[in-house]
Amino acid sequence: MSDPTAIVVFGIDNCDQVRKARGWLRGRGLPYRFHDFRRDGLDASLLDAWLTRLPWDALLNRRGLTWRRLSAAERASIVDQASAVEAMLREPTLVKRPVLATGEHVVVGFTESVYARLLDERDANE
């Protein structure tokens, strides 16, 4: 990200957790950019950057519809970072949502207290 204070929310429009995160940010008047995996895609460099801060299994959504639609063999083949990256690049909706990125910080999922703490720290460091 070029602007270290920018907030980007990654996900898909119809995800409840993404909607909650975006609503929480709007409710606090925090400007953000939304990156829709279906419309804007997911590239390897972005995924690699996230994986320097998070373990691959924290990013892989094993509870969603996309995961359930994979064959048993496909699910069984995702055993390490390389196989997870390959799967997430092929099917970006395998990424757990939302992913919030701001500066050097990346957070997966939406929890109000985590967002508040992260964004308060970010603002204190400006």
C-alpha cells in the first residue's frame, strides 16, 4: 500500500462480516477503500505480503461455501502454504473475510475491539 494511513478492506460484497466491518468503519467516519475479490481479483504479491504477517491457515477459509464446493481430494491437497496460496489464487473467495490492511498491519476477520485497537494505535503513530 502506498499510503501508510490508508485503510483497505478486502472481501466480497455479500459477506456478512465484510458488511459489518465496512459499517463499523463508516460509523466512525473512517475513510477506507473496498477491494472486492470477485471484481478486483487477488494477486500473488498481495497474498505474499499478507503471508509475511499471518500464517497461511489464518487466511484460508475452511468454513465457507467455496471450501465446501471443493472436492474431497482438492481439500485434502491443501496441506501447506504453497498449496494454500495456489488454491486462494485460483479461488479468491477461499480467503477468510474480511481482511483489513492498514500500513504494515493485516487483520483477518471482524472484531470491533481488534479494529478499534489497531486503528487507535495507527492514529497515535501518525
